[in-house]
Amino acid sequence: MSAPTFGGVVPPLVTPLTADGAVDLESFERLVNHLIDAGVDGLFVLGSSGEVAFLSDADRTVVLTEAVRISAGRVKIMTGVNDMTPARVVAQIRLAEAAGVDAIVATAPFYTLPNQAEIETHFRLLAAATTLPIFAYDVPVRVHNKLSLDMLIRLGAEGIIAGVKDSSGDDVGFRRLVMANRAAGSPLVVFTGHEVVVDGALLLGADGVVPGLGNVDPKRYVDLFAASKAGDWEAVRRIQDELSELFEIVFQASGVSGEAAGLGAFKTALAHLDIISTNRMSPPVPALAGETVERIQAIVDRAGLLVR
Amino acid sequence: MSAPTFGGVVPPLVTPLTADGAVDLESFERLVNHLIDAGVDGLFVLGSSGEVAFLSDADRTVVLTEAVRISAGRVKIMTGVNDMTPARVVAQIRLAEAAGVDAIVATAPFYTLPNQAEIETHFRLLAAATTLPIFAYDVPVRVHNKLSLDMLIRLGAEGIIAGVKDSSGDDVGFRRLVMANRAAGSPLVVFTGHEVVVDGALLLGADGVVPGLGNVDPKRYVDLFAASKAGDWEAVRRIQDELSELFEIVFQASGVSGEAAGLGAFKTALAHLDIISTNRMSPPVPALAGETVERIQAIVDRAGLLVR
Amino acid sequence: MSAPTFGGVVPPLVTPLTADGAVDLESFERLVNHLIDAGVDGLFVLGSSGEVAFLSDADRTVVLTEAVRISAGRVKIMTGVNDMTPARVVAQIRLAEAAGVDAIVATAPFYTLPNQAEIETHFRLLAAATTLPIFAYDVPVRVHNKLSLDMLIRLGAEGIIAGVKDSSGDDVGFRRLVMANRAAGSPLVVFTGHEVVVDGALLLGADGVVPGLGNVDPKRYVDLFAASKAGDWEAVRRIQDELSELFEIVFQASGVSGEAAGLGAFKTALAHLDIISTNRMSPPVPALAGETVERIQAIVDRAGLLVR
Amino acid sequence: MSAPTFGGVVPPLVTPLTADGAVDLESFERLVNHLIDAGVDGLFVLGSSGEVAFLSDADRTVVLTEAVRISAGRVKIMTGVNDMTPARVVAQIRLAEAAGVDAIVATAPFYTLPNQAEIETHFRLLAAATTLPIFAYDVPVRVHNKLSLDMLIRLGAEGIIAGVKDSSGDDVGFRRLVMANRAAGSPLVVFTGHEVVVDGALLLGADGVVPGLGNVDPKRYVDLFAASKAGDWEAVRRIQDELSELFEIVFQASGVSGEAAGLGAFKTALAHLDIISTNRMSPPVPALAGETVERIQAIVDRAGLLVR
């Protein structure tokens, strides 16, 4: 029996909270099973969607440990090791290793003001500190640097990184990455982190997708991915259009932060579906409320997700 | 006989220059015929690719007049009316009307610091000043504002604008625009202005493409569009990959401006193909030279474009 | 008799409009005399504060011609030659030359995406096209490039530019410019374009100031500059604090563009002082209205400006 | 005996490293004494200049403990509590409290995408978690949000924050902050974090300065501050000009990150002055080397700092 490989649909799990603000382990278990039952290929815990930046080390450890326990080897577990610089990221890697995850996902340094050479050194230092596969997370909206194409291909060819999770919003760059990776013998597993352009990403050759919306509707992403493998692009488009309609939940709030609107919508939808218990967010982010919640619920209902 | 409609492949023509820096009318005629012979659906003159920002009003008039004369009704002519504010854009619209083009393409105000309400007023003032169809050109990298989705749909529904040329680099926003337009009864013709993600754009429902690279290889874009209409998405992807390889010409220069690298590459390729006479750029932009030119020529040759 | 030199207080005049939107020549004459009577050292017409980006060439010509006629040699006239690229700026320079102004003020290219080398070529081409002194206008918030220190000093040393109007908001860069200019033998006349940090700018060695707020209260800027020349820095600070209180007029509007809030406040104050007839702005910018106007009037009244 | 108050010259200490990359405690002790002997009013440890983002929690604890031990109550100790969100910053506050510092300095959340309301909640949560005075650190170049004027005044008036360290580079905003604070009864102690515009900042009413360059030349900053208190603004300017010449050390490197160039220059100068042992930086930042080091040493020598 060969080890499961990376790729396909790997949702970045939200981290459910109780009404008191603690990590809600019961909800988390329901969420993990909800996703695995839907047929996802892997789980990405402690990503931006998992509010990693808001969680203490103790809470991060709980999430990691529980994810490994609940999934019980059914799918691969990737995890964010979110911190500013090599010395601090390595401390996070140790938590991930102790919990027994399968791969880590690391951004460029942030808060600091690195150039591309320092970013490359950063990834090399992480690789020297662990045997876990490393995925580079390209998220300039948060870290304010784009990972350069040449660097990614070079780090892939040398085995420093195993893949890329692209949340750069740069579709031209994404195609160039996929093409350059193919020309280099495909050392990298390339994921798109965007929810509503997965059809195009798969058409051009992406290996997988890490969709925050996949928390809410994992089944359609699984179907979409299968249709792409079958070459049925009309089906891919149709399912993507349905998911894109559902994605409108993230645009319902106004006057709140992007975190509150986007992650808050995912949690609000999951609470509406009784998968998690509350739509509570980590401080200082407020939970969505009032008419925004109602609009989100209506969109979820229109998508036909309420099966209970 | 019905009027030709907007959509399909509409390359934004470069403006060829002589060695003295004048508009090169002979080269321009060859370019227009090169594109029409390849089967394009329309021509977009005086866009960013046409160096509109660099041309005097006299030169703009020459380009417009010649484009209309040479195309002789074979395809529709769209034109940029590039200036900062309504009063000044209207003066450009008068030049376009006098030349007899079929539609105009206008950006948000720039240099000034408008909000979305002022941008909307801007388009309303332009529409009040002309009977020509107006396409909104969404190009935040140049004007530093993104056109809002709600505004575009509202202006479309009211008949203020006829369509959108999207060069925003925001693929999520592009899908939302296409979906919202469809939900509104498709009042807008939606073009993507990006060269290497046309496959995905067409899969999700774009009406056409305005590819700068289409100056160099119009035939492949025509074939790609036809394949999409036929639902042959594997062919679409294959042709897009070939075009994406060719698009690498814009990444060959280093240490020069985006204008010099990108438009300079298009002109360098066209000169190599003997369609235009020089790769000269408008001041203060230098022409590409030396090894950069050789690398571009090699890429063009690999694409199998040199048929003479 | 020697020619007047550049420096000191040079307000960037607003362009008054009639209720119909035409340039209001009577108001403009009152404004020019208001400023000269207050003792300003020069006038800057057709700057950003003069809504240059919104005016047709015909209106620009009217403003230039009238400014020269009314000032009648009492003070120097500087003028903006606002357009995107060398070919188009030179056309604006011709208007300025025909009107008989004393100097021109030019930005880096905009809308296009130049690098510093192209920006330098831009200024060299302008200098080759005119004998008028050229001031480089450093305004990254509008043109999205900062003029490099090395380039400015080099262009000054070669006599390509006569000075710099710094509206970059980069106070560290401003001090470095003043120091580098001094080390180079002071080839440049260095103006700050910021209203509320003139005390510090003069303390560190600026040659003058181009304050939009100087339309409203030219006398205090003249007094402030005189106090700095006398080395009375406590007086400089006191006057600057008074002007800074008055500058709060630009922060009274909400939900409108920067143009509407800032220039709109200057025009609203000037209309309240009966110097100009309306606070109307050029399309698509709305005039300020309602309680915003009342708040601005109250601030103006507190400053003791209403002498009629 | 009253408690020492906050204000005056408070240098943000670099964190010296040994050749092995460990915190160099001997160098740190020399640095602390170098600064206190020069007459500074306080010490700011674990700021951006202290490479806080690069240090593990263990190293942070060492720095805090040593700073408190060495200073032995001679001056106040402020410290950065650098992390992304309230839950994680509070963990850092616990380290600071355990070490016995006098005040903490906190930024807005980063990596996350907060709005101003969430930023305000963030500071309120920190205040609820500690009795230490909190200084808000306004550093948009790192956290990509500017702290709003209204929020800062409100938090000051309510006693949530004790002051502001402004490294925003927005001199207009800084003057508005100082004026609004004065109008509110001066609840805030306002520091500028910029090295070369301290003269203007003190003229307009700043309470103190946190200059990275103060590591290298604390005496001149102490003299400058004293001259400002004496109202001798010509002396203030002269000393500031000398410091500005010295500040050119940060512009000597090319092709490296801002961190490497700026902090690297401070460390290189301090090593040249034999105050610290190496100019080594924390990974992934390289130490400056070669001709860059020589140019920095020459600038330091010209400033007359090499007294040994």
C-alpha cells in the first residue's frame, strides 16, 4: 500500500469556537468528519481560514492533536506554522511534528521587510530544521511579498519545498508557475487557494485546491475535481458556477473587516448547517449578526445544502 | 444585413513608429491587415498597447483615421479616449467621432483621486456627450481604482455603458462580473484583457478577449476562441498553453519599465516577423536591444510564427 | 533691477468656477489680488489645487492668460503643464509659453508605468523643448512614483531643472533632498507642498512653500515665512499651529473623494470670505454642501479671517 | 521621590549577537551602559530595531531580564510585545511583566486584516490584561494599517493607552495627533520614531523621540532634546543636521532588504565603535560586508564618534 499523495481537494478548516471562546472540540470533530465523509483528499488545519494568527500555542496544539486523532490516517493532514521568522516558525514546526501531521505550510517572513533572497533563505532554514514536506504559502495580501517564480521552481527542484499553495490572486503568475513547474519535471504540487476560479485553475493544470468555501460545501468541490479528471469541462463549469453563487456569502457583510466578513461567513454557514455550534470569531474579530446572518442563511439554503 | 456585434478576439493594436519616431503608416496598414486576415473580430486602437498615453492629439487622429480607412468596415473599430477627466475625455471622444470609429473605451479618471461615486458620474457624463457605445476599461494598475461590480452592472442595465474591458488582474472579481451580468440579463459585453488566462475566462463565460499578444499571434487567439465555441476545452487549453509560452517574450527584459518590457516585446516580435519596421517606442521609453531582442526572437521562432 | 527670484510663499491657486461651471474670471481676479496684496512671493496656477486635471486646454489657456495679465509682473507666475508623457506635456508647455508665465511645474509621467530612468529622460526632453525654468513636482499619491534623490540632484546640477515642489509626504526624503542640494551647491530651489509642517520644513532649510491653504490665509503664511527668516522659531510654531487649526477644514467632509474634501474645503472657505463666488467643483467632483459647509465656515470664523 | 516619567530620548536598542548567533550579553551590557551614560531618558528593548520579530521567546526573555538587571532602575524600560493578535500578544505581555519592565509597546494586529474597530478592540483587550502602561506603536510600513487619530485620542482619554510611538512617516498626521492630544488635555505621551526630523517634531510639540540611530550617537540626541527645551532652535537644527549626515549610514547598502540595510548599518557602526562585538543579524538577514561596511565606518568617523 502506497502512501497517499498530496493534491485534490484540501479544505482549510475553520477552527470552531464555543460561546466562551474556547476551541470547540465537538464541533471540530463534526467538521473533520463532514469533510472526510464528503470525499476530500486532505485537510489543511491552522491556515488563515483556521484563524491560526489568533490562536495561542496551546490552542494550536489542541487543534493539531485532534485533527490527527480524528482523521486517523484517512486523509493527509497539512498544517500552518504561522509566525514571522525562521526561529519562531521552527518553534511552530516542533508543535506540528509532535502532533504527527503529514506536511507543513509556511509563508514568507512577515512584519519584517525581507527581499526575495531572504525569503529564499527562510525556506531553506525551515527545510534544514524538519523532515516534514514543506508547502510554500504565497499570500501577498497578508505578508506583502509575492513569492518569485524562479525561487519557487529552484526550491522545488532542490527538494526544499514540496509544493505551493497559491493565494496570490495573480492568475497570470499562477499559470506561469504551473507551466514552469511542468517544464522542470513537476517537482511541485501546486494548489490554488481561490474558491471561484478553480475551473480555470484545473483546466490549466493545477494539482489541487484549498478552498475556504470547501468547509461549507466539500461535496461540490469533490465533484468538480472529479469532473475535471474526467475531462467533462461543461460539468466543471456548472459546478463552479454553483459554488460561485454560494461564495456570495462572503460579500454579505458591510462595515466589517475582511476576516469578519469572509471567515465569519464560513462559520455562519457551518453553524446554520449544524456542523459547528456557533459562528463566534476569535478576538478582536466580531461574529456576524442580524440581517447579514439571514442573508447568508438564505444563500446557503438556495444552494440546497440543508439536508437535515 | 445586420451590424456586426462586439465580442470575440479584438487585439489592442500597437502603434508602429518609424526610425524617426513618427507614426509609421505603412507598418500600421500591414498590422491591420495581418490581424483582419487572421480572422479577428474587431480592432482596438489607441489602447494602452497602442501607446495612447504617449501620442499627441495629432498622432491619435492619424491612427484613428487610418484604422477606419484600412479596415473599411471589415471589422468593428474600438478606440481609447485616454485622458484624465470628463472635460478632457470628451475632447478625445470628438476626435474618435470625427474619425468614424464604432465604439470608445474609457477608463476611470486618473491623476485625480476619485471615489466610486465620482467614477460613476464620469461615465454618465461621457454617455451624455456621445452616441457611441462606451466600454469601461478596468485597469487599476494604471488608474489606481477598481471599477466596482455594482456600478458596472447598474451602468450596463441603464444603457450607459455597452461593456467592460477587464484588465484588473482580479480573476475573482471577473467571475463575479460575468455572473452578475448574466443574472441581469447580459446588458454588458465582457472582455478580458489578459493574454494567458483566456481559456479560463472563456470557460466561465467571457464574451471576448483583448490580448496585446494578439498583435503577434492573432491566429491562435482566433482558433482558441473558435474551439471554446465548439466546446473543445482540451483544444482551448492546448492553444492557450502555446500562447502562454509565446507570452514569455514580455518577461525577457530586465532593468526596464513594464512598458518597455511588455509593449517593447510585442513590437520586437512584430518587427522580427516583418509586420512592422522597427521596435522603436515612444519617448521616454527605450526600445529593447541586444540579447533581450535575441531571446524574444528565439521564442517567436519556437512558436512557428516566422512563415515568410 | 534684478529679476525676482523663486522661493518664499507661492500658493497654488484654486480655479474659481461660476454656477454654470465656467471659469469665473472675476473671482479669479479677486483671488490673485487677495494673494498678492497679502504679500506672497509668487503664484502657482494650474496645479493640482487649480484642478488642472479637470480643465480643457481652452480653460487652461484662459487661466494662464488672466494670471499673467492680472499679476502684471508684481510676482512670478509658475504653472502646471499637466499631462501624461513628454509629447503631451510639451503641448502644454506651448500654452504656458504663449501666455508668458515665468516657470513650469511638471510631474513624472503618469498612467504609464515608468522607471526612474524613463522619468529622468522625461525631464530632459522637457528641458530640451523650452527655455522656461522647470520645477519637478514630486507627488507620488497622484503619479505613483517618487522622484529619486540622486536624479533630482543630478538634474539640478546640470541645469535641467530649477527646483522641486515636494508633495511626497516623505519628510525623511525631504530632509535628505535639502541636505544633498546644499552639499551640491544649492542648484535647486526646494519647495514643500505641505500645509501644516512648514515650520519644520523651514527649520531644516526649505526655500519656500506651496500651500493650498495659502489661498485661504496667505497672510499667515507670509508672516510665518518672515518669522523664519528672522529666526523667531517660537513665532513660526505659533503661526503654524494657527494654520494647522485652520487646515482642519479639509477633514470635515466624509464619504467624498479627497479632491472633493480638500479642494472643496478651500473653495468653500474662499466663498465664505467672499473672495470667490461659488464653491463649485469641476465634474465629476461634487461641491461640498450642508453641515460640512457650516463646519468649515465655523473653523474659518474661529481663525479670524472674516474681515469684511 | 517621584517615579521617572516617560518622554525625552528613548533609543530602541539593537540586540547584539555573537558570531554563533546567540544573544551577546556582554555586548548588550556595554550598549545599555553606553546609552545610559550618554544621558538617555529611557530604553526601548525588543522594538523593530531590536529584531524582536526574529527572536524566540527564550531570547526575548533573556533580553528583557538583562535590560532590567543592567539598567537597575536608572531609567525606565519600555519593551515591544510583538505578535499578531490579542491572545498571542498577551502571552508576550506575561514575559514582560515577569521581567519587570515599566511599559509595553504594542502594534495593531498584523498578518490578519483588521479594520479600525478591531484595532481598537485589540488595544482594549491588551489593557484589560495588564496594569503596565501601553504605548501604541503606529508602524504602517510593517502592519499595513495606520492608527486613526480619533481612536488614539479616545484610547488616551480613557486611560487605555499611555502614549504613542509614531513611525508612520506621516508628518501631517503627526502634527494633527500632537494638536488633538493637546486639545484633549495631553493624555498621551507622543514619541516620534523618525531619526532625521526630530527638530521639526520637537518644534511642533512632540514629547520625545525613539531614534534607532540613537544606539550609535545617543549623546547628540540628548543634546538636541536639551537644546529644544532651552528654545535654542538654531542649535537644534545644527545638531539634527549632524545626525542626519550620520543617518546616511542606512543608505549605503544596495541590493539588500530594508532590515539588512538599516539595522545592519546600526550594528555595523556599533561594532566599529567597539560597543558590540559583531554586526551579525538574525537569520535570514545577512550581515553587511565589504565596501558597504567601509563606507559606513567612514561616515561614523566623520561624525567624530570614535573616541577610544
